[in-house]
Amino acid sequence: MKWQMGVLAFLLSLSLGGCDALYRALHKEGAEEKKLVGTVDLYEPNEKAAEVQKLLKLFGYSVGPADGVLGVNTRNAIEAFQKNNHLNPSRFVDKATWAQLNVFSEYGLVVKGELNIIAIQQVLKAAGCYSGKLDGARGRRTEEAIREFQRVKGLRVDGKVGYRTLRLLSDYIALEATKQTATVQAH
């Protein structure tokens, strides 16, 4: 009798909530992705999906073109990213995956899936690696500063701002913020 009541309650909630309720009940990860990214149709570009692709590319994953279509390459990249970050490898963009993809946004280093070159120049300048103008251009001086920062931090010196370089740039920001807080508290 209890299971019959459970089935009846499920069917009632389904009739009141429609297909979306059924989808949420049967496919939690897909429903969560829909809330975060919006409706993802196989051949329809989606702005948030393009942002996911840009972030994955930025972090070194192969997604193909950042066209806003979550196809096989993007799903494979999402799964690899999830595994590399000790997340549930669902191949869907859930809350934990979205948060990890956007971890550098809180520092302003990445905005809408793109590097914020001015913010990167500011950190490089504070770290003593950049002496040029804060202009947002990724010119020769900025490239040299990125390479110097990578060399000083023990990274592979390639001049690319990928996940590891972003991690150390954000660590530098956090360290400087901690120093400033300690200085203010000491006075």
C-alpha cells in the first residue's frame, strides 16, 4: 500500500509539474545543468554553453570550436575536467562543476570565459614581473612578464595563461590580501 501511495504521489507531482518535473526526478545532473546553463539543444548555440567551452579551452581541454553547442567533444572535456578536479564525472555542468570552472572569476582574472588581461597585468606588476602600462593588451611586455612569473613560480615557461598559471596568480592575490589584512590589524 505504501509503494502505491508513493507512485500516486509521484504521478500527481508529475501531472502538476509536467515534463520538467519528470526530467528533474529522473535526471538530476541534466536538470541542474539546465538551471545553470539554460536549455541545451544539440544544434542550437547557447551563450552559457559557449562560456563553458571557453573556460574548458582556457584550462587546456579540447572542446573544438567554442560554438555554444554541447556536443561530444565538450561532454568529453567536461568529464575530464570533472575527473581532474575530483568532481562527479557526470558529463553535465552541475553546481560543483560550474563553481570550479569559475574559480578564477572571483579574483577578476577571468570574465565570461575570457582572460582579463588588465587584471593579469596588475597581478604581474604587483609580483614584480611587469613594468609596462596597464592597457589590457597582450603584447610583448605582457608575454615576457607571464614567462617571468612562470619561471619564478617553477612552472613550465610557455607564456600561456592556463589553469596552473591562473592558480598561482590567484594564490598571489590571496596572499597579498592576507598580508594587507595582517598589516591593518597590526596597526
